[in-house]
Amino acid sequence: MTETSLQAQLYDRDFNLWIEDTVVKLKAQAFDQLDLENLIEEVESLAGRDRRELESRLRVLLSHLLKRGYVPSPNDFRGWEVTIRDQRSELQLLLKQSPSLKPYLLEVFDESWRYALSIVREDYPLVSFPDVYLFPHDVEKLLSERFWEHE
């Protein structure tokens, strides 16, 4: 059995051990012993993971901005503001680590807005939410401004 096929079997049996073994081989520059097929798949999945995280955090941020801006429930304001702050912080960190995700944020913004809007409308059917996003599409402002204070 070849080293590569043993690596592939290890990948299926013990993922953590496969990672450790792969790191050792990469550091030793033993490229001919790598399970390239699974390594490529894992590296590709890392980019997808970051995009999914960005989109998820954007949806949470937008839904809480909507709640904070339009739902007349002062007892909930602090909780919504904490969530807004946390999601903004995590999005800023993600964009700092991977600045190339900024265009992706803009790409998925409208879909994320529609998703957030549908969720808050379902949760608060008596509240009138705007059909369109009324705040700046500027990423820096999205991640910093307290829109609810401008009304």
C-alpha cells in the first residue's frame, strides 16, 4: 500500500491524527508523502467556512439592527445592542484576518437583508419594518454607527 493511500485511510479513520501527520510532513517538506486530494479539499473548505461565518454574522447583525431600530421594547434594547456590538466585533476581526472577504460581504448583503427582514417580521408581526435597507451600505458605517440614535 502506498504512503498516499495510507494517508487517505488515516483521513477517514482519525481526522485529527491526519492533520497532525500532514503538518509534520509539510514542515519536513515531504510533499511526495502528502494526501493531496484530502489536503486540497480541506484547504478549500476553509474559505467556505469563513464565508458562511461572515454571512451568518451579517444576518444576525442586520436582524438585531432592525429590532433595535424599530421594535418599541426598551427592556430589550440593551440585549440587542450587546448582540450588535458582538457581531460587529466578530465581523471586523474576520475582515481584518481576511480583507478579501469584504467584497463577499457586499455580494451577500441584499440576500442577508431579506433574510433578516423576513425573520424579524415573523417574530414581530405588529411592527412596521422598512421594505428596503435605509442605512448606508458602507461597510465601515455598518460595523460602527448606532443607526437607532439617528431617528
